[in-house]
Amino acid sequence: MKRKTIIAGSILLGLAVATWLVLGRRSPADKIAGLWGRSGVKRPNVIMITLDTTRADHLACYGYPNVNTPNLDTLARTGVLFEQADSASPLTLPAHCSIMTGMYPTYHGVRINGNTALSDEQTTIAEVLTARGYQCGAFIGAFVLDGRWGLKQGFARYDDQFDLTKYRQLDLGVVQRPGNIVMDEALGWLDAHKQDPFFAWIHLYDPHMPYEPPEPYYSRYRPGGLIGLYDGEIAFTDEQVGRCLSWLADKGLSKNTIVVVLGDHGEGLGSHGEGSHGYFIYNYVTHVPLLIAVPFKELQGRRVASQARAVDVFPTVLELLGIKSPAAVQGRSLLPLMFRPESDDGRSAYGESLAPFLQFGWSPLHTLKTKRYQFIDAPQMELYDLADDPEERTNILGQNPSVARTMKAELDKLMAETSQGAPKPQAANLDKETVERLAALGYIGAPVSRNESPAGSPGPLADPKTKLPIYEAIQRAGESITRNDYADAARKLEDALNQDPSVPQAMLMLSTCYSELGREEEAKSRLEQVLKIDPESIQAMISLARILRKQRKNEDVIALCQKTLSLDDKTVQAFMLIGEVYMEDQDHARALPYLEKAFDIQPKLTQNGLNLAACLLGLKQYGRAETMLKDIIRHYPKFPRANYNLGLLCEEQGRSEEARSAYAAEVSLFPREFQARFNLGKLLFKLGDRQGYLEQMREMVKNAPHRSEGYLFLARGLLLEAVPLQDVQVLVDKGLSLAQTSELKALGYFLQADIYNRQKQTEKMREALRRAKSYQVK
């Protein structure tokens, strides 16, 4: 019996060992599926929080002693921390495009902020999850990630409510919402969808400049100076992360929710002379925090030392959910490393900074990073041993040429392979006013071409390391422009151009300053300088055409736009400008083919649809115009002038109540918008609502004091009321002094004649009538 017992025990032990071996050999996907199955969770939730401008080495869980981040520390203890995760870009929009698609910028095509949108042909993680029945919501902290740059694809709710009315020029880095407001919106949405499987993306922008943390963080961290205030912003951000974690716990959702927290890029803080980010591609800007918390003890408190990448988050989340990742995705799941954190699968990370090239005409920067080394491809190439020199103070390329050659070859191969088959870049869906305000800071041009090289370059491109002071001066000029201090900005830009006369970004910005200062000829001269350096600079040609448009030199506008189209027949802004010239002349028939061409090229650019609808309205093609306008309003209910044009259409067709509603909607959205309020007031008068009419005209006088219409039409209405005539006379005199057209001058003198008639001043009345009729003749 004893022997049999021993044999039986051996068999049982052998079975246990065999079972352990079988389980140990299971794939990571099978392991995670087994863990979810054991817990009874069929469709886990995902919350992804991206921390803008957050350096990994400024978090306590990464060893930094000067900031208190208890909530991120908790995630690190209860999840997996990746010690070396890297972003593909030092700029917010390209970095997030890589996170949300799992593709490098070489494929998704968004290389800098503001010039290009994520193409509809790209696939976001939200699109994959929506197709699987997930509720997807995004809550955005900065205008640079506004949905019009393409990241809203797949989200049923994309919360990007930014008030742009207070900004004359739009610096993408300035327009933002504090993290507590973003988190309020996110938690409200989560509350409404807590019964559904959900994917929530929460973007917290607070660590971005300017560093102005709210109390008590401001007082607590201010003694540390600028870096201290940056840390204070991180501490405030940690508080918002804590609110999200508390909500999960309170709702009992912690056990069926994956939480991912990662940075989009870091911040210079003076390293290598860079104050902020977006220029260099050193470790301080590519190394980002990455924490993934899954509610299983098997994946708690782990630290992965192997190289990880932001592009890996897309396939990792899908594998955690048991969803097959799209075949083309360039990232690779981190799940194997999460189960075996001591392993190293040898992956390397790609990064790029193209702003020096695309905006300044200097060399681009590309980097390849391994667990130990970082190689930077520049005119003066660099190699750093991150194990011995994490701050990259000593370039060891001369001592290790073979390592540099190997990494250079791998980098070139990666860039070639990851760009194959990439869809063409796509322009952002921006209205005309937003385009022009962004263009003032050099943001808007044609979508970036992957193989673009600056025309007219006389020789090798300058190394950005040698141009940092000029870059910083141009950045400070941009800050002055956002404060509407164009004179100061012009001085800074002139100084920068004295040091390097051929920087296109500086010349484009300087032309904006000169235009704002009324120095239009100098503005044109600067743009002409750009065109001497690069005769094919479409951005310079379009900017010059806009100045000529203001000067009513419409023939020159058309000629310049035609030249632009001879270089690139997809330049939508050229078609739009030509169409606008003909529309201004009320020549809708000649405008139509240009506006239709713009719409054909970019049908998803809402401004194109709006322009075409306005032209169709002028041609009395009401059916097609109304369909387009209602489609715009359905998809973009706040798009400028959409409701206004619908009001025009309804009014022309005698649908007065619908016209009134449309005009009122436009006025509600844009209280300072002149034409919609004017039309609404006149329509109210026609409908017998005198008080409503007077209210609109008073608002016109207040919001557009430089326009004569408000004064004159308010005076016309007041003549029907018991108002002292001298008060009405003041309005008429002011309106006449501002009147630019014969029609308005005629109206002013007719009103003046009415006042004189009531005052029994016959001679003055006759003179006013004579003058009114003289303008009528014209």
C-alpha cells in the first residue's frame, strides 16, 4: 500500500508538473484570456490617460524625489511600469496620432502640429473598439488635438470645447482647458455609460507651458522656480488621475477596467539649451512614463526594463481585450514583457523631429533608441550610452563608429519600411477664420509630403544644434504675436533674420506682423523674399494672395493662385481664393467651378462645402444648397456661417420663421458676428417684432461700432418710437460718418430728412432729400 501511495503521489506530482509546464507555455494572449475568464469578465473596460509634456524622470515612481504623485505611484505598485518607453515625436499631435493608430509618423503622415490632419484612411483604436460594440469617448485638454485634426475618428463623443473667440491669433500650444474641467466632462460621460463596455481617452495638458498650477500646488512648488512649477503641474495632474481611480473604485469597476497612463512627450527644462519641446529629439523629450494596470495579481508591481514604444500601446490594449490587432499595425504588443518583465525582446524605438526642417529650413532629426544606446541622425551625428550617460552629455560616436553605423543602417531601413503604402496626408477640417489665425504663426500650409525637401537649398542643410538661439528667438516672437504685440514680435523676428536671413518660418511670421501693423508693402516684400529662396513655396504664395485680396487686387490674386495651381493642382486654398474673388463680384457662375473643384479635392473640409453652398444659393440652386448646409449643421453644428447661409436661403424662399431660427442660431453661437444679427433684426422688423428689431440693432452698435448699418437702422427703428429726436440725430450723424456705400449714405440722408421734417426745418429737409437722391442715382 505504501509503495502504491508513493507511486500515486508521483503520478499526481508528475501531472501537476506537466500541467504547470503546459500553462507556462501558453501564449500571453491565452494567459490574459484565462485571467479574464477566471474573474468572470467578458468585456473589460479601458481608460487611457495621456499626460501631455510629462517627463518620465519627473515622476516619483521613476525615482524623482521632488514631486508628490500618490495616484500614479499607486498605479505603478498595482500595475506594470515600463522603465524605458519612448514617444515617436516631441510634438503633441504627431505623438498622439502614433499612440492612437500604433503607426509611426512615417506612415500616418502627421509630422508637426497644425499642418496636417490624420487621414480618414488611417485606423484608430477607437474605430476598432466601436466596431466591437464599445462606447468610445474622448476628453481633450488642448486645441492642438481638436477633432478637426482627425483624431475624433471612432469616438461617439469627442469633447473638444474650446472658446476661440478670445484669441486673435491661434497658438496651438496656448489654447487649453484645465485638467479638472476635462476630468469633470470625462466622469460625467463615464457615469452615463458605466453599464456598457467603454473606452475613454482623457487628455490632460496641464504640464505644458505656461506652468501655472492652481493652489495649493502653486504655493507648494513655487520655491523650486520654473522647474518647481512644472512639477506642481504634474502634481495637479496626478490629483485628476486620482479622481478617475476613485470613480472606478466607487462604481465597483476597478476589477473589470484596464487603466493605461502614458506621456505623449517630455519637456526640455533647459536640457541641451531647450526650454520647452518640439525641436530636439534627446532622451528628455522622447522618454515618457508608461503605466498599465490590469486587475490581476499576476500583473501587479512589475517593472519592465526592456525598450517599449508609444506605438506599442495600440496592439497591447487590443491584446489585453482579446481583440486581434490590425495586420498592418507597426507597434508590437507589450503583453509578453508584462508577463516576463525580466526578458528583453530587442525592440528599438524610432523618433523624429521635423519642425527644424519643415518650418525653418534646417536639417530634420531622426533617432533610433535601444535599451542602451541612442543614435541621432543629423549633419553632426550623435551617439549616447544611456546606461552611463542618461543626460546625453557626451557624444561617443567617435569611440563607437561601428555601433553608430549599425544603428544608422537600422534607422534608414525602419524609415523606408514604415513609410511603404502610406495614405496621402489630409488637410485639417478648419473654417476660413481659423486657418488665417493659425497661419499668422506659420502653422497652416499644404499637407506635409513625406519626401519633401526645401527647394532652392544652396547646399547641405544646417544642423539644428547650431541654430537653437534663432529658434528660441522665433518662439519668443510667436509668444508676442499671441499677445497681439506685433511690434515686439517684429523686432524679435528681424533680429532672428539678421542672424539667418533664409528662415521661412520667420519671414512668414514677420509678414503677418507687418500686415497687422499696417505695413502691407513690407509684408509683401517678406513673402517675395521667401519666394526668391523657394519659388515653389505654396504657403508664401497663398499668404501673398491673401494680402492682395485685402488690397482688392483681384486680378493679381487670380494670377498668383493660378501659378500655385500650376505647381500643385490640389491646392485647395487657391481654388477657394479664386472662388471668393468671383463671389465678391456676385459672379456666382464663374465662382462655381473653382468652389466645386475645392470641394471635390477635399469634400470633408467643411469650409469647402460651405463656400460651395453659398455659391449655389447665389445661383438659386436652393435644393442642393439646402442639403449641403443641413449636412454641415448636422455634423458640425457650431461651424461659422452655416446657420447664417441657411437663414439666407430660407428668407429668399419666403420661409420667414425658419430663417429667423437659423439667424438666431448663428447669433447665439457667434454673438459678435455682424451680418447674421443684422439680417435677424431686419427680419424681425418685417415680422412686426419692433422690440426684437431694436434689441438686435443696439447689439450691433455695441459689437460692431465701426459699421454704419447698426447706427442707421437703429435710428430708423427709433423714429417709430417715442424717443427724443436729438438722440436719433446723434445716431444718424454717426452712421453717416461711417457709411461707405451709396446705399447707406442715401439711407442716412433720408433719415436726416425725416428728422428735419418733424422739426419743421423745411430747408434742411430739402437739402437732405437732395443729397439722399444724389446717392440713389449712383
